[in-house]
Amino acid sequence: MTTTTPRLGIIDYGMGNLHSVTKSLQRLGGHCQRLCSGADLRRWEDAGGRALVLPGVGAFDPAMTQLAERDLIEPIGQWVHQDRPLLGICLGLQLLFSGSAEGRLAGLNLVPGMVEPLKPTADEPVPHMGWQPLISADTSLLFPSQEEQWVYFVHSYGAVPEDANLVAAHVMVARQPVTAAIAHGALVATQFHPEKSGPCGQRILARWLKHLPG
């Protein structure tokens, strides 16, 4: 559990809602630094970086292209393989997977599984947009099932991990469960936007910061 101001690295590959994410974490006491390249990430790590944040808004293939051009793919992978903390948000969650039906490029492949298109219905069109309550796994520390948690979504694709036990919370879309959050060791990611989810989102981010290793 963290007892000092956490040094957070916000990965900037040109496709993230960095301002809102950074402000939300700063309000909770996080010291945030933008990392625009693999060299930035390595320098930040050498200077005592504690946890990475991978935000994202947009399409899968352009995002992977930007990560590759900025030499960020390998250092992100090394960080996660060392079981060091990373928080993915929205597209940042999807990029952790093996690939996406939206594109042709491979993902970071840190979570085995694929990102699949949501299936619209007459009552629930795609994109899935707006506020919905999380349905949490009983063992989740970040998304406690005893707390009502309404969070904000904007997405047209949903992640399907090969290991269903990685799903820390889901949401119902067109009467089907869709991954809302995953957790595995120090790796956590949300399909929803905690930085846009009001007090509930702030509590989720605060719990994440609280549980960072000291």
C-alpha cells in the first residue's frame, strides 16, 4: 500500500484524454508526468516511477501504430511482465489484448483475448454511451459489489479475455454481459472512464492509488 506521493507515468501517444485523467489523479495526490516515448518511460522509471496509466480514445490500429512509432510497446510490455502497476482506461484496456476485430494489427498481447464489436439492438444502439451501474465480481477490491457504482461509458467494442476470471466487473449491454473492468496482479483496466464518472470514478481511482505497492 502506498504511503508517499505516487509518481505516475501518463502514456501520451496522441490519442488519450490526458488532461481529464491527469487532473483526476492530481486531485487525489498523484504526481503525474507525461511519457511520450520509450526513452521518456525509461527515464521516468529510473527516476523512481511507480505506476503507469494507459488512457485512450479512438481506433485500435492507429493507436497501436502510434505506440510503435514512439517506441512504447516494448517498455510497456516489460513493465507489465515485471508485475508493476498499470491502469488502462477505455481504448487503453482494449490495447492490452491480443487484437481487435476493429483492425488488423496485433495488440500489446498482455491479456490473452480479443476485442469484439458490440451487438446493437433496437433499444440499445451502438456506440454504448452513457451511465450504467457496474456488476462487480465478489472478490474485487477496486469495484466492491456492496457499493452502487454508476460509471460513464463510450465504446463500440468490448473485450473478451480468454480467462473469464480476469473480469473484475461487467455491465449489461443489449441484455448481454460486457467487460467493464479487468484485474490481474498489478494490471488493472477499465472500459469506462473513471475520470468522467464523478464521485464514483474518483473513489475507484483513489482505491487504485491506495493499493499501489509502497
